[in-house]
Amino acid sequence: MKIQALALVFLASISCLPAPAQRYAIDWYKVSGGGGTSTNGQYLVRGTAGQPDASGAMTRGRYAVIGGFWRPVSNVLPIEATPVLTWTSPAPITYGMALGPGQLNATANVPGAFAYTPAAGAILGAGTSSLSVIFTPNDLVDYSWATDTVSLVVQPAALTVTAASTNRLYGQPNTAFQGTIAGVVNGDDITATYSCSATTNSPAGTYAIVPGLNDPAGRQTNYTVNLVDGTLTVEQAPVTIVWNEPAPVAYGTALSAIQLDAMATVPGTYAYQPPAGAQLNPGANTLFVTFTPADPVDYTGATDSVSLVVTAPTQNTGETDEPLLPRWAAAGLAAGLAVGGAGFLARRRTQAG
């Protein structure tokens, strides 16, 4: 009983203190301006439970107070309204498109400023990315900051590499292959490479020219890559025939390897026309050759021709010349003339008598 009586006396004594010394255990209050007391960096919360107020050193707004007694200012916490943000996940975009109003388009129910991460102009990699925003209201007394997050799908860009077709002769080295690359965006350091299995000694035929990518920064994951092969055509190599015009021959000389001596740059067979053993007429004659390579896959056939002069027989006109008739023929002719002449003279005498 004595303790209870002492407690009532203590409470009665507190209620008699002047207004600045009054203390209330309130959970929150709204600043209404006016004076107040501050001592050594502390604020005295005073007033009535129905209409509390605070030191004039405090900013107007809503505050939470712990216990309502003397407290450091760090224990006097503002309670502000949270703005309502509206931000719908944007439609997918393609890699290489910069962020802009189509994606960074959050709205709030009060005026303020929006700060986006990533910022406008950023280019995101292919895949699903998060966009976030911090909203700062113009009225920081009654409203707090607000944040929001949405997802954005970035689709891969199309990238096509097409190898250019080309050709070369059998036995020749490959030249540098070429092609086109289309669809690189964002300044990505992606270039094309081209390769082929054909070597210098690969048989005549067709071979694939295969494109590839040189991607030192690892950016091709942002693309849907389409590689289009080209074709290397290895053509048959032509054959060169060396055949010098032969020296003239006398009439009646049979053709031989002396005249039919064409030589090709690769092994093979030769077919001449006229053939070996033929005797040509006097004058200029044309000799032909058809060459068939031993490797008809990699080499073409070849033809060539030369001119051969055949001289006419020689006729003798001087004493030293060969007589037109052999001796036996001349003697026979003389005997014939002698016999014929004697008969002729006998007939003439008979007619005269």
C-alpha cells in the first residue's frame, strides 16, 4: 500500500511540471510547427496526446518517436508515403538495340525523377536481363524514394557468313578465300575465316569452302549464326605440247620419229596423222598429233600441228646428167630403129622399080 501511495504521489508531482518538462509515450506524431526545446543535440517532444508537436528544428512531416521521451535525433525517424510506380515488362528487343523510351518508361503517381539501371543507350547481351529504377519524388517531405524492377528479353541478332565460290587449276596452290559477313552490330570485333580441305595435289573436282568466325571477345553468343559454304572447283590442268617443225625431206622419204617427235609436259600417248611410215607428196604438208594424258582426271587432252616440206625429184640435163633412158632401153630403141629403117628403105626401092 505504501508503494502504491508513493507511486500516486510521484505521478501527481510529474503532472504538475511546467509544459516544457512534460513527456508523452506516443508512437507517432505530425509536426505542426511552432517552438520547442533542444538541449545538447537532443529534442524535447511535448504537447498533448491528441495534438502533439515537436521542436521547430525538425522538418515538417510525419515521424516515428520511440517512447516519446528525450531521444537523440537519430531516434526520431520520418514516416513518409511511398509513391506508386507503374512499370510493365517491355516487349522483347533484338541484340544491338539501345535501351530507350520503349523500355525505360516507368510512371509514378506523383511528380519526380527516374534513374534507370542500365541507363538509356545501353546495349544488353542476348538473354533475359533485369531493368531497375529508382524514383525520387519532388516532395521528399511527404514521399519517400521508390524502386521497381522488370525483366527484358533480348533476342539474338542474325549473323550470316557466306563463303565466295572460286576455281583454280589442278596443281596450283589455293588462293586466299573470300566471303561476306552480314549482321555484326554494336561494333563487335567479329570477323570471318574461310578454309578448304583441297591441297595443291588434290584431284580435279569440287571441294567445300567452309566459313568460320574469329571472335576474340566472345560476342557470338549474342547472335544466331548462319554459315554458308562456298565451292572450290579444281579444274583439269591444260597440257602443253612442244613440236618443232622438222627439216625438209626428199620425195619418197617415209615419216619416222625424226619428224613425229612431239613432246608433252606430262606422260601420255601420241596419235599422229599421217602416221609413221607414210610417204608424202612433194610440197608443204601438215602433220597433226593428238595427245591423250596418262592422267585424264587431272589433265586435258591436247592437239598440235607442224608443216613438213617434201622436195621434188631432181632431173639431170648435162653430160654428167643421168640419161633419160637406161642403157638397155637406149640400145633396144636403136636396134628397133635400125630394123625399122632397113625395111622402110626396101619398100621404097620396090616402089621405084
